[in-house]
Amino acid sequence: MENNIADTASLAGQHCTACRKGTPPAAPEEIASLLARLPDWQVVEEDGIARLERVFVFSNFAQALSFTIRVGKLAEQAGHHPAILTEWGRVRVSWWTHIIGGLHRNDFIMAARTDRALAE
């Protein structure tokens, strides 16, 4: 468990790189390697696009909303925005790089930052 925490913290501290149309998505090997550092996340496919997704559980709506706002602030700071569904006691966060229609290293960095925001 400690190793996963260190891996997540290390990933969260990395810098995102600008993606442009034509930037290749992460290779399957890179996705597997990065996903291993984020044990609570999974890769899902929606509308033919791979996304990194996690569901966070809270005791009430106020906690879920507070977390949603923290993730929103992170997204604004990075200029990279997830899909966020906030419900009573639950928040689903999905990261993917819209311009390339798939996953990029940036999505894993932002997922690690999302995990870090949970502890704040």
C-alpha cells in the first residue's frame, strides 16, 4: 500500500504536456504501467473512447459537492477538464484527452491529483 501511495504522489507531481490534434494516445503498455500506479482507477470505454474512471464515496451530498469543487479547481488550474457526475454521497470522475479521443499520460497525472484532492 505504501508503494502505491508513493507512486500516486510521484505521478501527481509530474507536469502535464500540451496535447494537440494528432498527438498519439498512450500505448497499451504505457496505460497498463500508469494504471498500476492508480489502483482505484479503471479504464472504461464509452462511445468508443477509452477513459480513466473512479467513483468516490462520501457520507452525504455536501462532502461530495465539496470534493467536486476541489476537482474542478484542479481542472481549471491544469486546463484539462474531466466529466464529473455528483450525486448524493458519490462522485464519478472520468478523465480522457478530448482532442485525441483517448488516454494520454496527462489523464493519469490528473487522476493522481484527484486522489490527492480526496485527502485535502
